[in-house]
Amino acid sequence: MIRKPKWRIWTLSACLACLLFFTLAFRGPGERLFDIAKNLDIYASVFKELNKFYVDEVNPNEAVQTSIDALLKSFDPYTVYYPEDELEDFMTMTTGKYQGIGIMLTQINHRFIIAFIDEDSPALKAGLGIGDEILAVNGVSLADKDESEPGKLIKGQAGTALTLDVLQVGKTQNTQIRLNRETVQIKNVVYAGIIRPGIGYVSLEEFNASAAKELKSSLLDLKQKGMKQLILDLRNNPGGLLTQAVDICNLFLAKDTKIVETRGKVEEWNKTYTALNTTLDDQLPLVILINNHSASAAEIVAGVMQDYDRAVLIGQKSYGKGLVQVTRDLPYRTKMKITTAKYYIPSGRCIQAIDYQHKNADGVAQAYQDSTIKTFKTKHGRKVNDGGGIQPDIWMNKDSYSSFTQALLKQHAIFLFASFYKSKNPSIANPESFTFSDQDYAGFQSWLAQQKINYESPIEKQIKQSLELAKKDPAYAQLETSLQQLKPEWTSSTQKELIAHKKEIVSLIEQEIILHYYLQKGMNEWSFSKDPSILESIKLLESPQKFKAILTTKN
């Protein structure tokens, strides 16, 4: 028998000790402790047998990581184990800081292209832009690299030098760009400005450690500029730190106001959070925008404001994450984020949408049934429900793109065209006045004709499937000629789709072109005259009586 290196067994023992320590921390009846010890012993024995006798080499780190991931997957998607080599990503999520150059890459046709760039980032200062292709990092070619590899190569200690080989938009020759890595702060507030006389707008995209501080600073600045009313945009905000949600609520609610309560199995961890500071402004007319990607801490802010009739919510129903996680330190510089409680907002409701405790026969968690949903009341007596996200006071239709437009997005056609457009047009009008003309659209159609876009409409797919089945019937031969004559009616035509869905395609192209030239700030400025939810918010704030009626009328 070939002896395996002892470090493998040490690694396994450390992991088992970690698991045993964690489970014993929550002591139960003696029988339960026996079951835990028995199963850990069985697990150790299984691993030892694999390590000794399995035909191929067994990597203990990968094997144990796989087993831990599988274990946690049986609970909920928010209970996660972080090995040592993933701690940097974990810290980025909580602090909003990382050491790098401030770009996001996307892989298109085996090429790594800049899809997003932070304003005031080292990358922007060095002349990089959206659409530029990164070919090599410090002499290491990115050809045939995994999707995660470029990010690892680009990140590094602040102050260290970085050399990138880049093919920039509009250039035919590669360029070598040298820059230094810096500590990049991911902004929570991505835009703050006055969009109509007296109406302020703030887009809050994150809830990391500086969220409340950034928002307060933005609000004070907007007040100096004459803000009398506010639109707070929480759409597509995935949430973050509970404490930041509490502090943000405090900006709009009086000191000592109850904000949120957490309840879990460990009673001593249950807590009621109240507003600890003097409010910034508890009378400011407030509209909050939400959609089905507003989650967690974003839902706390929206839900609390709704419960106190402090704001009118506009948009779509939010995601429905009413669970709270805490981080536990584990041995060997590893961590675990574990769901420990549910949170309840002032009306008493929990807005968790998925029941992870009761799963179907396939192990899939289901949404709470309508029969289990309870009704609660806001401060002024308006009815609100639990168990399924926050419902807005004014509903807006969700953007629903055609299957053809979705195919263009999936195959990056609109992004690539925006890069092509930028290569041919050194400058464009400012975001508020830029329009993609009919002539421009004709140019897009010509460009698209040269691309390899795969598209088959749902109707065409269904008919083809039906025809394949029909071929097995002897009568098909008699019908084949008639069916072929009808083929032009159901066969997908790019030209027909471009005409039928021109409006939504033009809107997406405008947004992508503006992002290429003016980054996130430009995207926001474009939306002020085009976004239906923002326009509805402005309309409501300009009708004070209607605004007040929504918050005071019992339903």
C-alpha cells in the first residue's frame, strides 16, 4: 500500500474538528449529540477509505469543500462557507473595498472585454474605457484563461504596478498601458442630483459599510441645492448590512423609532433595532423605487418606510428576502455566513418569500402559499401583506423584452455594436439629448447582418418539433408540399424582428452607447426623461394632494 502524505489527513482532521466544534456550540439533547458524533465518525471513515483506495489521487481540500457546499446547499442559498482563498471576495462584499484598478470584465467569444469601469478609478485615469479588450496582464496572455483568472491577475496590493496589453476601441494596434493598483471603494450612492426644480434623486445600489454615510452626505448636499422632495432609487439593489439599513431608515425617522426586529433559534441573539440618532429630515416627501431585484436591506428600508406611511413605493414587488445572516470565524482563516434569524418590520410582517424549511420531493424550496399569507396594517391603517416581498403602492409594468431582443442581449450584440459605434464616432451629444436616429438604426441593421446571430423564434421551434413528429405519420408525405409553402410565414426573420421590436431595441442601444461614452452617471442622466418609474415619481411629487392621499387612505 502506498502511504499518502500526512498533510492530507491533517487537513481532513482540521475540517472535521471545525465541523464538530461548530455543531457542539449549539448543544441539544444527548441523543442529538450522539447522532452528530456518529455521523462525523462515519464521514471520517468514508474519507479515509477513499484516500487509501480510490483509483485516482484524492485532493482533500477540494473534496471537503465539495462536501461542505453540498451540506449547506440543503439549507438556503445564503448560508455559505468561505475558504481562505475566497476571503478577499468576502471582505469586498462587506466593506465595499478592494485593491485593483476599478473595472469589470466580461468574456465574449473568448475575449476579455471591459464591460464596466468606475469613475475616478485608476483604469479610467489611465485611459481605459468600456469596450477595450484586455489581451495580457503583466506579460501573461489571457488567451485560453478561465473566466475568473483575469480578475485574479489584475487585483493585487495597492501601490503595486500593473502592465496591460490592450486593444482599445477604434484602434487597430495593441497598446501597452502601465498603471498602479489602488484601494477602490465601491460606491453605494452611484448618482445624486436635482432632476426637476426642488426634486432630488439618489440611486443607492449597495448596502456596504459606508452606505448610510454616503447617503447622508448626498442628502445634505442636495438640500443645499434646493431639494424639497426626494426620489430614492433602490431598484436592483441586492442589499447588504442590516446595520446600514437601520441607519438609513434613521435618516427619515425620528430618534427612538422602532425599525426592525430579528428573531431566531438562539434567543440571546434576538434584537430590536431602533433609530439611535437625531433624524436628518422626517418630513421630507419621499418616493422609493423598487423592483423584483430589490432585496434584503433594500427591502427593510422600503418596508419600514411603507409601514410608517413615510414614503410612497413605486415599481414592482420586491424580491422577498426576510432572512438575516451573521458571520462566524472558523479555524485556518476560514469563515461561514449562516442564516440565524428572520427580520420583522414595524407592522409585524416578515417578507420572506421562499420557505426553505419545507421542500418538495425533489428538494426544491417553494414559495409560501397564499393561504399562509397574513395581512397587517401600516401606521395609518393601510393593509399590507407578509410572505412575498414588499408590494409597491403604485405598480409599474416590468420591462418584458421579446425573445429576439433577449437573444441579442444574450449574444452581446447590443454591447458589441455600441463599441463599434464608438469606434466610428469620437463624440456624441450629452446623455439628456442623445437619440439613436432612424439612420443610426439602419446602420445597426447593416452591422447586424454581418454578425453571426443565432435566433429561432418560439413559434418556429414548436413547429419544427411538431413537423419532426408528423414525419412519422404516413400521411405526412401528402401534406409536405402544403407545409413547405407555409414555411415563410413561420420561419424566423431577423429583418421582421428588427422592425417589430424596434422601440425596445433602440432604447437598449441608446443606454449601451451612453454607458460607453459617459459611464454610470450618463446612464442615470439619460433615464430622467425616459424611465417610466422616474417620470411617474416626478408626476406624483408634483401632485401633493395625491401623494398625501396615498399615504393616508385606508384600503
